[in-house]
Amino acid sequence: MKALLRIFRPSRKLVFIIAGVALLGGVSGGAALYIGKDKILGLSAETMNGLSCTDVNLVTIKKQNRVWIRKYIKTEPTDGMTRVKTALRVAKAIYDAQKPDLVQVVVLDTNGPTLRSDIRGRAIGADVVYIPHPDPVLESAEAKTYTARYYDGSAAANGLFFGERVDLPEEEITALNASFREYSDCIDPIAVAATKGGESKDETREAAKEEKPTEGGGHGSAPAAEKAAPAAGH
């Protein structure tokens, strides 16, 4: 029996190897739980491209044969880097659509101010400026293709951001911009409201057309309304 025990007794080196493998597996599992699946398996598309956003205000400035666009947007509460990613994505989408000489995107909190006179200081969670072709004469002597800054803290109930201001180096901004999978603009609430209003009007018109034939004299009045509609539309 003692001889059999000597044969099947593992060596000290083998015991250390097995213990190390078990420890490594436990640490990896704990790290996965602590870090999260996005860090292990890769970030989601929304996180990679920033967050969805809503338009607040758009200003177009024409100066010395140049077109500068400044856009104010709002996002849900998030971290500073995600706000910067959102602004970079929107700035590139604006440039692709309109080809201005300068694009500035200012990110506000959902509870932040809406008046331009109040949008300053800590009301700005992130600020990105994109100049595709910097011209030192017209922009500034130190004009860069990208500039980006943000507050690393979250916003308070009044929409003002806390934390230290972080200015990203241009190399990091360029790398972030190159990592985007797509460039999309924000949602325009006015356009959405107009679309919903148009749909409701169309539904009302369709319902009216269906009801008119059942009424006396409805067949004679419907063509006149149809003829008048194009003139009002034009």
C-alpha cells in the first residue's frame, strides 16, 4: 500500500503548477466580474461612437469667405471622454454633410442651459473644434486640426459640470476620431415634431376623405378641396 501511495503521490513541482493554474483562473474570473464584459469582450458600438444626442442650437457664421458652424447638443449623463467622442463624431458628420471651414460642437447636460448667453464655463461638459484645413491667417497663429477639452466630473442637477478640465493632445484626438465605426449627427427635436405633426395631419385628411362620401353632397365638395390643396402647399 505504501508503495502504491509513493507511485501516485504527485511531486511538489506538479502541485505548484496546478495551484498556479487554479489561482490564475480565479483571478481572471474576478477580473472579468470587476472590469465588466465590455472591457473583456470589447466596447459596444454606442460606447465606441459616443452617445445619442439631441440638438439644442445651431449657429452659422460667415466671415471672410469662410463658413464656421457652432452646434450645441445635449446628451444623457456620461463621462467626459464619452462626451468628447460624441462631439467628435457629430463634428465629422457636420463636415461631411456641409463641408464648412470650421466646426465647433459644444456638449451640454440634459438639465443644462438652453440660452446661448448662459452656455459658458462649467455649463460646457465638452468642447470640440474641428478645422479640416487650418489657415493661420484667418483662424489663429496656433490653429490645429483638432482641439478637445472636457470636465472629467459629472453634472449637477442644474446642469453644471464638476471636476478638473482636461485638454486632450491632438494625437489622442486623431486616434479617437479614427476609431469611430460611423459618423452620425444628433436628433433634431423640431424636425421630429414636424414629422409627427405631418403624420397626424395626413391621418386626419385620410379620415376626412373616408367620411365625406357617406354624407349628402360630399362627392361634390371633395374635388374642390383637392384642387385648393396644391395652391396652399405652394
